[in-house]
Amino acid sequence: MAGRYGMSFAKKHIDDGEYAEAIAAATKAIEDGDAGPEPLFDRATAHELAEQFSEAAADFEGAIAKNLVDKEIDPFVLDDAYFSALVAGARADKEIARGVAMLDRYAKTLPDGAHLADARDWQKRLRGEMPSLLDKTRDIDAV
């Protein structure tokens, strides 16, 4: 059921910044029998925006698996969204090992994904082995 023509209730809530409501709407769609990847993608997006990164990653992984069969969502969109959620979650986690482990999920889920090298680079950044060009507190030539 759509909030506006062609838009799920969850997407409408996401657009309105109502992430808890979006999660609830996507969950209801799943419980009501929508077995495709879209409600998982919507819920994952809402979880990410609510900074619930583990939940976002799990839902993105579910959407990726379902999309292999149903092909409702552009695989590159799923790939980018999933990678973005993993990076955000890894950066938010104060425990470096957990952040690195979160990024390990990318290669396991998408062994041919577009961001394999990026995931490895982010792991290096988290461990302090590779400076980020965005980090103005470190001298890029010092590493």
C-alpha cells in the first residue's frame, strides 16, 4: 500500500524525517506479506538515518538477498546504500575491532561488490594505517 502513488508509507515517513514511523511502516508491510526487497530496503534506510547501523546492515543484507530473486531495486543502488551504512556504522563505533568487523560484512555479502577496495581502505583508516583526506588533524605525508 502506498502513501502517495508509487511511494510506500515507509518512504513517505523517511522523506518527512520520521524514522521510527518508517521502520514501523516497513515492518508492517513485511508482516502483511510484502516479500520483496523494497520494504527491507526502506526499513534499512530508516535504520541508517536513525543511526541504528547494525539493524540497517541486517536489513540491507536481507534486501540484497531478496533482490537476487525479485530484482525490484537497482543492484548498484543497494550496493551503495549498504556500503554507506557499513561505513557510517564502522565510523560511529568507538571499538575499532567492531568497526573493522562491520566492514568485513561487505565482502561476505557482496563478493563482487563495487566497494571491495573501498571497504579495505576504510578498515585501514579505522586502524590508523591510512589517513583520510578529510582528516585535517593528520599530515597525509606522515603515514
